[in-house]
Amino acid sequence: MAVKEYRSVGEVSGPLMIVENVSGVAYGEVVEIELSTGERRTGQVLEASTNKAVVQVFEGTDGLDTQVTKARFLGETFKVPVSKTMLGRIFSGAGRPRDGKPEVIPEVRLDINGYPMNHTARQFPREFIQTGISAIDAMNTLVRGQKLPLFSGAGLTHNELAAQIARQAKVLTEGGEFAVVFAAMGITAEEAQFFQRDFERTGALERIVMFLNLADDPTIERIITPRIALTVAEYLAFECGMNILVILTDMTNYCEALREISSAREEVPGRRGYPGYLYTDLSMTFERAGRIKGKPGTITQIPILTMPDDDITHPIPDLTGYITEGQIVLGRNLHRKGIYPPIDVLPCLSRLMNQGIGKDRTREDHKEVSNQMYAAYAEGRDLRDLVAVVGEEALSERDKKFLEFAERFEDEFINQEREEDRSIKETLDLGWELLSILSERDLKRIRKEFIDKYHPAYRKKTEETKLPQEPQKNAQKTKEKAAAKTKAASKKK
């Protein structure tokens, strides 16, 4: 299509620019904007009518003079250059290098809006992804191709948790190279430096593509940051055959940018001022995760969002929960107790967990151990409320054991070091150690065969019965050697 240039900018409203007397302009078309100073900015058509186009300017509209500004409509949608060489690189929220290295030499240029994934071509997610974090791996297992959001709050340690997951996540089964696409929206410069230093220090940056939109960057840029990140992820997954984990933080800032644009367009607001199409917009982002039949690559998503006022019924977490397959919730009470990561397992859920665990994936006892720990922890939490009323002296011995389990579950199972990478075996063995606090008759959710095989009491008995036999075996071997030597000596004589 031919490039069309106009000098009829009629109005500027927030991040939007209205160009009048246009013709043949399409929705989503890229616009090149030239200011009087010669500076060039990029925009995209947000709304097109008979003779007027509403353009969102990604770099903002500061310093834009309506009398002399030129708008060139390029006749194509917004595309981003992609290449496997982007691994280990850091880019801005608009996809420009911010690591001092040259521009990407593209293998192909792709539309940032992606292409709809045919639901009949989707393959059900099944393979386990190990994050090294016990509260996730054992209780809310992440599966390849799943979208599992992280619900946090202001001041909680979601950034540290996001960095740890990006460093440690791995696929245990064979099936392609693993990499991470990390996109941050509206974060502070301090947070951006934390992520960069952490990934460089640990060497994880080699398998990460980073996109950073800072808090002082144009708000409108946050709209395209997740789209660019997911376009790169789709190329690496479905064209290069890689297993990609996409971490998006913070989706709340993304939704605030949507609300700002909606307000500038004077649209009728929905719940709490957010646009009525918020659900549709979020679903277009989250549904770009998954697996495709016949292709080895996968895209797994962990969107992170901070809940305003820790309100899980807020429109952003509420709508996110409808679209995704569960949620991981960070608890402020656990954070106050100094527990990291402060994952509150009771409101957490991974709807695809049962498909990714068990024999040949994690371990045969995984599901039942997880269910038993969840039930015991829930009972222990209830007993805390009872203790606040009647005191611990009024509890039975059984109740005291559940109370002890809840305390140790938080202190030893949920709590772990920021650099600690636990294998799934270590996590499940730790779970059994904690369950051994309870009486065996209270382990109602675990089959007897698993208790006999994995319970520490039975393992210790097995080891004790083996120990006395070892000296006997060694003594027998010594006798046999001595007899052989005697026999050889007699032959020589």
C-alpha cells in the first residue's frame, strides 16, 4: 500500500492525536509522526471513520504542535523484527534495544497482534515445569502450556519471586530448549536494575529476552509491550521449537493504561472506570499461551498483577481468574511473619495440576501428599482462630499436632531461601517429614501403600534393619577372602 501523508492534525487529547480529512485509513495501521523539530514518533490507528482517524502515539504527545506535525499512514500493521539472537538481550517496551547493542537483524517481521490459535489444533498441557519453589511445585503445579497468574499486593515480594522463577524454571522431560521472555510494564528504574543485575549475576540472562517499560516511559507504550513480548515468544516456540515461559509484570499497570486511553476517548466506563472491553483485551493476551498439535514448542504464561487494596474481587484479578487456569496468591500475613515466598496456599489453585503430576511426571504420591498437606494446613489454620478464643490449653493432643503442622508448614515448607532451588523429590520428601508429625490414622487422603513406601517412620525402620546386616556381609566377605588366601597358600606348598 502507498504511504499517505497528512498535515491536518486537528486535536491532541492525552496520548491520542486526531487527524482530520483522511481517506482509506484502516484500524491498526501504523502511523509515522514527524514533529517540527524533525523528531519521529510511532503511532497506531485506534479508530477510523469516514474522514477522521484517532491515533495513539506510543512515545506520548508532549511537544506536538498541531499546526506543523506531519502524519504518514504506512498502510501496514505494527510489526516487530524477531530472531533467535534476541536471547540474552534487553529491549524497551517498544522493542528497541536498551542494552547498548545494535538493532536486531530480523529473520522475519511479525504482526504484534499475533494470529488466532485454532482451538481444534490446541494440545492439552501435561508436562510438569519445575520452578524449585515448593509451594508452587507441590501444591499448585505449573504445567507446560498453562497460564497461571500470580496475585500480589503493593510491597509484597512478587518481583523477587518473578526473578527466582525466571532463573530456576526448567522442564524435566525431554522436548526442546527452554527460555524465558520477561516483560515488565510500568516498573521503577530501581526494579528494572534489580531484574537486570539479578539475571546478569546468575547467568540466567543468556536464556532470557527482556522487555522493560519503565514508570517514566510513555503510558501508551505499555499497551504494546506484552504484545511484542508474546510475538517473540510465539516465534521462539512455534518456529524454533523452544519451550517458552512468559512472565508479564505488572498487568495492573497495563490495565491502568487501557483505562487512560478509554478516558481520553470519552468512552462509557465499566466497573471502576475500566473500559467495558477489559475482559476481551485481557483474554486476547492470555489466550496466546498453549501448545499446538504437531509442533514441539510451547508457551506457558505467568502474568503477575498487584491487587489494589489487596482486593481479590477487583475487576483486574476477578476477570483474570475467569480467563486463566487458576491463580497463585501472595499473603500479607505471611509476608509480615518474614516468610518468603509468602504464598498463601489455601486460596491458590492450579486447574491443570492433576494432568501434569504423578508417575513418570513427578512422583506417584504427589497428588495425595499435596491433598493431605492442604487439608492438614487448613485444619491447623482453623485451630489458630480457636486458640485465640479458648487458649492452647483447651486443645486435645490431636489438635496440638495439627497446630504444630501448620506452624512448621509455613516455616519449613513454604519458607525457603531466595537462591534455593528445590527438586520435586526434595519437596515431596520434606512434605512427608512434616506429615510425620500427625498420627498415621489422620493421613486419610493417602493410600496405605504410599505410607508404607514413603513415610519417614517406615523408611527409618527399613534402614535400621539393613544396618546390622551390613557388618555381617562385610564379615562374610572377609572370611571368604581369608579362606581363598589359605587355599592358594596350601596349593603353593
